[in-house]
Amino acid sequence: MPTADLLERNRLIFCHFDSYSTALRFVRINDSVMLPASLPENTTMVAAPTETGDTPTDVLHAVLEKLNINPSQIELDDAFEAWLSTNTGPIQIHLARFTTFEAPHEAIAPHDGVFKPISELRRLPMTELTLLRQVFNQIMGG
């Protein structure tokens, strides 16, 4: 399966949670927290389809390779799953968490990326904010 198709049907949200300070920060590149690209226009939340096809691990490795991020610094959070409907078909949203002690700013800096708390991401599209709120509730809720 071509990587381009895989990345059209999937997006990742990257975050770092500091359990000591309880600081949850999301990676924002350009004006989106969706990686490797922002969401298309007119996306809506939908229930998960019965047959998904793509494995989250393949998606993670494709995005990490595209962004040149060390795979040993990050892991998938299998507890998070979200689906969006678009004009071109469904998109599955995955969550990847940096496992480093501190947020690895140097890993995302080459892409003009920054780590931001949810409170500083209020200008994102509503769909992205809804997804971030789901991630926030999942991580902070236990």
C-alpha cells in the first residue's frame, strides 16, 4: 500500500505528557495539530467503521519517517481512536505520545513545530479542538 494513500486516510496527533508537572502539550506544525497534514475542509466526526484496513503502527512509522523523528522517542496510544468523514472518504485519527522525560523540542523544530498546551491552541479549526479535548480528557482522566 503506497504511503501517500496511507497518509491520506490517517492522521496523527502528537503529544507529550509530563507526569511530574501534569503538563500536556501538543505538537503544532504550521496551523494544525494533525500530522503529517492538516484536515481537509468539511470534516465531521463519525463512528468507527467495522473494517479499518490500515494498522496504526504503519501510520506511525510512515509519519515518523516523513518527519525524520526517532521512533524510540514515541509510542502509540491504543486507547485513543477517532474517525472523521470527508468528501474523499473516512480519516482515522491516531494518538502518539513522546516518551522522553522532557518534550523533545529539537525533534520538531526542523519542521517549524512547537509544543503547545491546549489553552494556546484556541484558534485551531473546531474539529481539531474537539479531538484535542478528547485526548485531554483521556490522558488527564486516567
